[in-house]
Amino acid sequence: MKIATFNINSIRGRLQHLLAWLADAKPEVVCLQELRIYDSEFPLAAIRAAGYGAMWQGQQPRYNGVAILARDAEPIEVRRGLPGDPDDSQARYLEAAINGVLVACLYAPNGNPQPGPKFDYKLAWLDRLATHAKTLCNCGAPVVLAGDFNVVPTPADIYETRSYDDDALVQPESRAAFRALLGQGWTDAIRDRHPKATIYTFWDYMRKRWERNAGLRIDHLLLNAQLRRRLVDANVDKAVRGWRNASDHAPTWIEID
């Protein structure tokens, strides 16, 4: 069973990229971020024609938006929206049960510029995630937290540069929030399988960062103990980032038995 996360960076503009990747990679579960559409604009007919059921949350046409796809199945909705702030309307979190696995799809706030209200919101959102994740981690079912966390966990997860020193993705508070999740008992699947490798999931469009392999690792799949023991492999479909008019992210995935 392959479970993937992919920040598509506009499902309207990159639907054909998504369909081509689905046909080639054939993941059983896909978590999508940054749909950038209203709910009514989700391309359900095309997704179903590709063999996938779906649940999604749009509402904000230029920002945010998440979806969970399931091959030859319909995701069973568990939760829509991250708990802890009833006034937060940003479309950033979905939870579904698929083939015996609880799948949480998330798109954490970017947090820039920092310091400021956007960074404060990022840290508060990650704190809410940690509170909810602790319950999920110990729920007794296999669980994956999959998505764009907008956190570079360590200096090994970013190319050698000083240009990101003031960026919210690398701030000590952001990294501490990610470490706090791991401290609950979650396993970072990519690092578990590739502890020393240079692996990136995002390459900015600016300054030929893709061509220079000047990347960041910000898309993660975190597994609780019940799912970690079933982990077979984890990697990034890096070549997708090289497609014409590609998203600035590449699909990141795990295989479980």
C-alpha cells in the first residue's frame, strides 16, 4: 500500500500533472495540499475517471485547500478541520479512514514574514496539531500524518545557504514544534529509511534552485508505532518536479505492507 503527499500548487493549473503521476505511480492514498479552489471547483469527475474517490476542503480560491484521494475506494471522513480553534476557517486539515489506516492530511501555515501575526498563527496552529496528534498517536490504530508541514526539521534538510536564515520554515520555534511531534512517538518515515541521505521535497522557482538542486525537505509523513512497524520504503518522486510547469513540490511517499 503506497501513501503519498503532494503539494500540487493549484489543482486547476496542474490537474494533468496530477493525473499523469497517478497513472504512473498508482498510489493507494494521496494527500493533496494547496488546491487553490472553491469547494465547488474540485475536479471530481476527472479524479473518479482516474480511479480515485475523494474528499476535499477548498473555500479559499487563491490559498490553501486540502484533499484525500483513495484508489478504488471512497475515503471515510473522520474529521474536517483541525480542532482547537472554532474561529479558524482556513482549509488546512482533513482526516479519513482508508483500508484500515487513519490518514491525516495537513497543510501547515507558512508563517512568513516573521516575526509577526502570520508566524504567531503558524506556531499556534502547530501547537493545536500537536495536541490533536498526541491523541491520534496513542489511539491504537495505524495513523499517518501526511502533508506540507512548512518546517525544515534540521540543517541537513536544506541546501547550504544563508538566504533562508530569517524564513519561518527554519526558525528555532518551528523546528522545536516538529521535534515535539516526534517526541510523542511519531516516526519521520523519510529519515527512518534514509538517515544520512540528502533528500529534498521542495525547490523554489527563483534563482534556478531546481536546476542547482537547491532544495528543502518540508513535506513529511509521520507514522505512529502501529504503522511504523509496517513500513517497507519511503522516498520522493523527484523527477515530477522537473516536468514543464510543475509544482514546486515533488510527491513524497511511503509503502507499507
